[in-house]
Amino acid sequence: MTLDELIEIIRIRPGNFLGDDLDMKALYHFIQGFLYSKRTNQLACDSEYHFNELFRRFIIKKLSDINNSNRICSIKTWYEIIQLIADTNEESIKLFFTLYDKFQFMRINK
């Protein structure tokens, strides 16, 4: 299974993976566990090895025009940036999927 496939499965039934609260931190740690497993078993592709940093940079670039870029740039993880922007857990999950789709589109159309 790839990271893209995992995220599509989570998108269909987020409550099954993240609980009723749709917690962004839970999503982040779920993805981290998946990526850790792939790396330790030498199954990760390049994009999965570098997902966290590439996705974080992408989010900073996309959101820095709208928000305080200095504050966003100082945040270490992509999920914390999303939580800063969104008002609720549900909005943060929706924003994650929106940003992930744009990130995927950018990667595919390079």
C-alpha cells in the first residue's frame, strides 16, 4: 500500500481512523506510523521518505499569502500549521485533504 492509497482510504471513512473528534494530531501520527513502518521495512519510495518536509513546505507556500508567514514558517510540522489555520477539527481535516489534493496535483504535473 502506498501513502496515497492510505490517505484515500482515510478520506472515505475518517472516523474509523481518527475517532469521532476527527483529530488532526491523530491523522498526523497515523501517517507517521505508516511511513515509519515502510521506512524500517525498506518499502518506502522517495516521495514517502520526504513527505513530511515536502508537504510542510508546500503548505507554507500555499498559506503564507493568506496568513502570517513568519509564524507559519516557525512551525515544525504540517499538522500544526493546518491546526493554526482551521477553526475546528472538522475544518482541519477538510483543509488537510484539500491541501493534499493540491500537493498531489503539483507533484504529478511537475
